Amino acid sequence: MNYDVYAQKALSGILLDSQEMHAILQTPNDDILPLLHSAFQVRKHHFGRTVQIQVLMNAKSGLCPEDCGYCSQASNSDAPIDKYPLRPAEEIIDAARQAKANGAYRYCIVTSGRAPTDREVDAVADVVQQIKQDIDIDICCCLGLLNENKAQRLKEAGVDRVNHNLNTSKNHTPNIVSTHTYEDRVNTLHAIQKVGLDTCAGGIVGMGETHDDIIDMAVSLREIKVDSIPVNFLHAIDGTPLANSESLSPYDCLRALCLFRFVNPHTEIRVAGGREKNLRSLQPLALYPANSLFMEGYLTTDGLGVSDTHKMIADLGFEVKTMETENPLALVQ
């Protein structure tokens, strides 16, 4: 199989057909390296050898009325996690300062819950304004369902990007959550875009979905024209409905990342939650299709630390992209 055909189509702006997308997700194990090489040609063309590091702050934990089957913070979860209201502003600001010092390009403030109250939006907006006054770092917020009014208030405060994941395909969504719909999530993304904010939206692979579901999610994100796609791999947590889900192999994860890269060639793709658990020793290979990653953990699970993250990037011969980096595309060879 000549996997470079996928790269040629992606670089020409041509969407792969269904048969080709299924073939990517069914790539034989012996062909993983040629597949990764082809995906890297697309990644390299648009992002060079740079990697964006993102640090996540769980600013409000648990206390959520939603019943998302994968989430340890959901109303139907018995997972033993810390539960707390919105953290004090000083803690959120100090963590942003530390993220910047550790080489992060972007700092993401996340709160649990169906949707933020007006008071929570005001509190987050105030914190973001303080961060922007003193720290040169890109700010992303993930606060649940949003309307245009709340999105506009975040934009005016200095938020650069808002995250709201599709999580899975439209068809598979009812199998994962019953307290909101796929359309609720899409409407939030449209509200974010209407006010001129960058959109971050991705999903979770490994929740019992079919290959058709993964393909549908990748194509839907292309159609919505999101700016960033976090690709998560289910980290099954005891006490959640999906606790006993079958594990993904590292190759399953790499195939999915390549699919997202070919379908969304010029979009930032971040290898996100579950990376450490599912990719294990093959984590570095994820940065051949992806150009971004999380450092230091996720909402309620741990992740690769600062030193090991930077070593992994350096060992690949890649470079960390920071706010100070000028013209990163000049690194393309």
C-alpha cells in the first residue's frame, strides 16, 4: 500500500473517501510506520517540527448533574475524586504563571457542570483579565454549554479559545450520555464561533464506538471548521459506567491520530487524555501526526511531568513552540 496517497490528498485539500478512511483504521500492524510517515508529511507541512504544550487547570471539580459515562465527575460516578467549587483566583493565576514557566503555550481553565452560571462566567472572566495583564500565555476555557452572550463575555475578558468536545459521533452519543444531546454540543460550538473565538473540539476514542463513529467525528469536526482537535483515548476509571471498557492498543491510538490528521490537515491536533495509559511506551510516535499535547495531567488523572515531556520532545528532534517563538513555519525543511 502506498500510504503517501493519503498525504497527497490531504495536502491538496481533498477529503479521503469512506473506503480510504476505513483502511486507515484497519492498517496492518506491520504498516504502522509507513502510515505514520505519511501523516507526518502533512503535519510537517503545516506545523514543521514544533510542538505546542498545553497545561490544564481543573478549576472546579465534581458536583456535575450530567451523566457522561466516561467521566469521574459525573452524577452517576462513584469514583473517589476531589470535589470543590471554583478555586480561588490566586490559585488559578499562580498555576498559569507556573505553566508559562514550564514552557506551555496555552493554559486551559476547566470547570465541571452542565453550564456555567452568570456568576461563574464573571469570576472566570475576572481571572482571565488578571492573567492577561501579567502573563503572556494563550488562554482556553472549557466551561460546559454556552450561549452567545456568555461566549462574548469570555472574549471581552481576553479568552483566546473555548473548548467544547463533541466526544463521539451523533449516532453514538445517546449510548454515552442522556442529560444533553449531540446538538447541544454543536450549538455551543456555533455560539463560540459566532462571537469570533477560536474553537477547540475533539472526542474520546475507546468508548465502544465503531470505526464509522470515529470517522463521523473526524469529518464532523472538519465540517464545523474547528481550530483545534484534542484526541482523547478512554482512561477507564473505576466507579464510572465505562470502567470495564476494553483497552485500546497503542496501534489503535496511532491509527486514529493519523485519521484525524489526514481528515483535518491544517488543524492543530492534540494528543490528549488517556495518552499515557493507552500509548504507553509508544507515546513519542503520537507526535508524528499530532502537533500538540497536554503536560502534567488531566482533570482527575495524572500525566507525564514537565521534565519527561520536554525530554520526549527533544529526543524526537522537535522544538517546543512558545509565545516567543517567531515564524514557526520557518522551521519546515
